[in-house]
Amino acid sequence: MYVFISHSSKNEEPAEKICSILEKHNHKCFLAARDIRAGREYAEEIVNGIDKSDAVVVLLSEEANKSPHVLREIERAVSHKIPIIIYKLEEVELTKSMEYFLMTHQWMSRSKDDSYENILDCVEDIAGNNGSAKARSKGREETKSHRSRVCAVSALAASAVIILAAIGFLIYGILSRDNKDDLKDKGQERLPVSVTEGGTNNGKQEEDSTKNEEISKLSLGDTVSLGTYLDKEISWRVLKISDDGREAVLVSRDIITMKAFDAAEGEEYNKYNGKDYWKQNTEADTDMEFQIKVRGNSDWSLSNIRTWLNSDSETVSYEGQAPLAGTMSDKKNGYNTEAGFLNGFTGEELSAIKTTMVETPGNALAKDNMIKTEDRVFLLSRTELKWFEEAGMSVLAKPTEEARIQDATDWYEAYSVDIGMENFYWLLREPVEYSSSKIYCVGDGYTEENMFERQAGVEGFGIRPAITVDVNKLIELQK
């Protein structure tokens, strides 16, 4: 069993004691002070240590709670579904960032005699469930056996999530491949986004030399201006151009705002009727309909963010729970009283935006594998991220100064600024397969793995809208 011990540099002594105990029982540990090789890049060594670990032990103290490095280590473990054991060295009021990642993991408090036997029990039970360690000693006291059974439940739950996710990916992959193969047999390639307004008529090629002459040159990666938000012109990058050059998909160059994907339908995030659902193994983790009630809906077609992005009204009308601040994780960044995103566009600018048929994978409650919506503004999907590579563009983005001022959370500071990064996480419209409340999110480039999962009701992550435009009208507006 390989165990990564995550801790503040102020807690070296207990980390070394725990390492010693685990290694005496044939478990290999990673301690940064001891195991980072001379001349190697620190962050890379840490990432490699986490990636090859079977479990991560977090020594939680006031220093660790405020450490951006410990937070990064925890996030890496969560994103790779590595079992986490939180060992409290002292009572700590978690930061919001820590609370987000640690709310569903196994906790234990420091033992009075500092023997750390409870950590050993938990590690060995995780090892036993992974089939990677010897069976526990038959001489364990009954109290230790009880503690280890608790840890086993946590490990089994984590394993179940991983298995379900793998099955979901497999089924989705098979269905996607079959659909694509069917289309290829017909001489077509399936595109995730197709224009439904102003396109060709049933694929028929029409001769129109006049229109062809009107098309001005537009290249992938170009930056153009269209519309305003927070009283500032929006800069867009050209992400994709149609074969005939008449239409182009644009994505905002920057993260323009930090907003929740959707509000908790039960009016309060992770709480309902006075009961707290931050902890692991509650109905919020297994009941998909209840999950939406306390964490928000990951279905793009029903989301608050889709409604806001596609509205040009000064007063936006929302179906179901409106995105009030009180329905969000931090109870901040509500946008129920904010004018719709398109309210900052002139009539001419709106006329350049085409209505697009958007196809999005369904979440755990969806009846269909793919859900179709017609949108003027949309978020990108995982499939559409390939357009960045094809256009020679980076997927990384940083928030505008206006977005940072508008944001009332500390997520950007905790995830990026504190570790010297300018880029930030931005949300996709695509839901996580095994959940009804989680969506995929592009990272800030700190690690090689740059795809993450976020709850729909967490409001501190970036929004980067995309639109399909009429190229002729767009170029005319740039003059």
C-alpha cells in the first residue's frame, strides 16, 4: 500500500511518526521533505507522488487548513478518486475551499496517546479492500475492529462510485461510437453543434456568387469585439469556422463572470428541512432527484445559467428555483436580479448571432443520452474542446478585472492567485455521468490533468460563453 501524507510544514513531527508506524507495517509512504528527489521540480514530484498513491492521509491543522499547497494535494486526490483519510490534529473551522473537497471523506480525531493506531487500521482496511496488503492481524482489539469497519465502509463507497463512473463512461463511449459509425456509413460526420438558422437547406449546395464575394476573411484564433458585459466590451476568439466560411463559433477570450451553473432547488445548498447534507453517505449521494434539491441541476436544458445567458431582458424570468445568493454554496454571487447576458448587446449585434442546435449529454436522471436545445449562447462541451487544439489556441483563460470585482467568493484567490497562477477554472455545459448535480470544468493548467468535476450550486467558478455568428455581419460590425 502506497500512502501520500499531506501536511503543513509546521506538522513535520506527527507526519514523520505516522510515516514510521505505517512503514513498520509494510506500507510505503511519501513525505515531501524526505522523498522529493534532488534537482527535480517540486510540483511535478508532488503530483507524481499523489498519482501513484493508494490512499492520501491529510493531517488537518490550522496551518494545513490555510495552505494552498495542501489544498492542491487534496484536489488532485479527489480528481483521481483516491481514498482520503482526514486526521484532525486540532479542531479547525474549515475554509470554504477545504470544506468543498473534504465534506464527503472519512474523518478521525487525534488519539489521546498519539499512537496513530486508528490511521493504521483505516489504511489497512483500504488496502484489504484493494487487495493490495496482508490481512489484518487477528489479535486486534474489538475497538480497533469497529474503527476499521467504519473505514471499510468509506472505502467501499469510494470504490462503488469509481465502478459506476467507469460503467457510465463505457456505455456512453459505446453509444457515441455506434452513433458516429452510423453517421459515417451515411457519408456524414456528426457535429456536436449545428446551426439551425440561416444554414444550407437540407445540405443542398446553392450557387450565390454575390454572397460569396461579401464574405471577408476571418481566421481561427482572431480576436473580435461584440457586445458588452459589466460595461466593458467583450473580446471573443474565433474557435471554429464553417466549411463555406459563412458562420463561425466564437468563445469569450476571458472568463467574464463567476456564477453557479444552477441553484439548489430546495432553496439552501446542502441543507433541507433543517438537516445538513454536507456529510458522506446521505440520501443526497444516492437519491438523484434529492441531489438536485440540495446541490442544483446539472442538466444544461434546465439550468439557471442557460436561461441567463440566452436572455436579452432587463428582468430575467426563471423556471423553478431562481439563482438567489441564498441557494448557493457560499450564499454569494446570486444573479436573479441581474439583467440577462444579451442585454448588453445592440440590435445589430444580436442580429449577427445565430440560433444554434446544441447537443448535450444527459445526466444521471436524463431519459435520453443526448439532449437537444436551441440556444443563442451556450457553454462548450468536452467534445468541443478539441476545437481549441484545431485552432491552435490554449483552453486556459483568466477572469477579467470586472469579473474579479463582481465576484464575492474567494475561490479565484484560493485556487489560482495563492499559487501564482493567473488562469482559472471555467465551467462546461456537460454533466458528470453518474450524478445529477455535477458538471465538468476546465482547470487552470496547474497540473497536467486539466478536467475536473464541480457541483452545479457552487458559485465561484468561471463562465466562458460561446456563440455562433454570421461572418459577414460580424465583420461589418468590426468596421
